[in-house]
Amino acid sequence: MESGKNLTGYILVAASAITFSAKGVFAKLLYRYGIDPVTLLALRFALAMPLFWAAVWFFPSDKVSWKDIFYIALSGLLGLYLAALADFYGLLYIDASLERVILYAYPAFVVIWTRLFFREPMTLRKIFSLALTYAGLALVMKLFQGVEKTHLIGAGLVLISAVIYSLSYIFTDVFSRRVSGVKLSAYATTAAAFAFLGTWGAQKGAMPREPGAWALLLCLAVISTFVPVLTINLGIKRIGASRAAIASFIGPVSTAVLAWAVLGESLEPVQLAGMCLVMAGVFVVSFEKKS
């Protein structure tokens, strides 16, 4: 029974990683229509929000306390609003494949948060993991060669996104123990949707008019928002945050393949080596047993 639950959890998280990996590709295609990041994100979450509440209606669960709703909404504002803003602005400057590799460094930051908040010991395995991850990021960003200012800005924004997302990841792990994954997704997404719509309204963003842009927005909302957010929350609930990091190992690879096939992007050999180091760092820390 337990093995079946674990298998389901791994499948859910892998599905989340693959569908979420298409996000950067959709964003790059939408930018060609002249859509700015705030408009893109506001419409993305506005289109996705009804799907999450439909899922709540189809899969009823225990009532959630107002206190938990508050903290879940805060998690949504961190992981889905602030992190997404930094991420999508970063995509204006760097390739989608590079963005995904940098974003995938978030488990290394989870190690730091757990050390600060929960006093978990900084073991040799964790230190080795952090060293691998940061060495990989240095190679991916080509820091030793010198890098263009715009690329550095983009990479820096995505790195900030990874730091913020890692914090929301801990929120998800904690609250998934007493709140259903479906409701967790719905409350977090709703908080992010209203935040984006408020930001969009404040800057008086314009609606896209091209049918192609709306088709891409719908794909972004369903394939790279509804499906991955729901499946990652359901997956973490079954196998925990550490194991989920292992299952999401396929994310940067699938992004690189999609970006190559759709956008014609490619990573240089040194960046591919950095990508392997980042994933190795995540792999090392994810196999450590919980204290």
C-alpha cells in the first residue's frame, strides 16, 4: 500500500516537472506578441483560477481553518506571485532552458531555510550539495568568462525567484499534512491571481487581441499552471518535499529539449556541465534522510 502511494507521488511530481517545464517556452512565444510579464501572468492565473475551484468541487475534503487559509494565501503570494514576477521578468533577458536550470537550484535553498527555521544540522552531505549546486550555477551563468549585463540581470532575477519559491515550498510541505492538495492549490492560486490582477489594473495593462496569443495563454493556464501546481501539491502530500525534488529531476532536461525543439535554443558545453552539477547537487541532498 505504501509503495503504491509512493509510486503515485513520484508520477505526480514528474508530471508537474514536465508540464511546468513548458512554461518558459510559452512565455517566450507570448513575448513575441508584445505582451508584458504582468499582463501575461494576470491572464494566466485568471484563466487557471476557475479550474482549481472546479477541482475543489469535484474532490471535496475537510474544512480549512481561517488561520491555515491565511498562511496558504501567503505561500501563494510568495511562490506564485513574487517568484513568478521575478521569473518571467528574468525570461525577458535569458533563454528558457537557462532559466529552468537556475530555477531548479531551489532545493539547495530549501536546505538553508530548514537550517535557519528548523535548526536542522548542516551535514557534510548538505555542504557538498550546496557546493555542487553553486559551482553548477557559476558554470551555467558563465561567470568565469564575463557575462553581458542583461544576461546577468535575467539570471539574477531567476535566482531570486528560486530563493522565494524555496520558501513557499516549505510552506507547502508543512500545510499539505493537514490540508488537501486540491484546496492548497486553489487557495494559493486565488491569492496569486488577485495580486496579479491588482498589479495589472494598477498599470492599466492592455488585453491581447491576436487569437494566437489567447491560444497560448490558455495552454499556459492549463498545461503549465493548473496541471503542475495541482500535481506538485498532491505529490508532496504523498512523498514529501525532499523526495519530490528527486522526481522533479527531469524538469531542466525537458525544458532544454522543448526550448531546442520549439525556440531553437541550445546550451553551450560548459553550461550543460553546469546543468549536470546543479542536478547532482539536488540529487545528493534529496537522498539524505530527514532528521
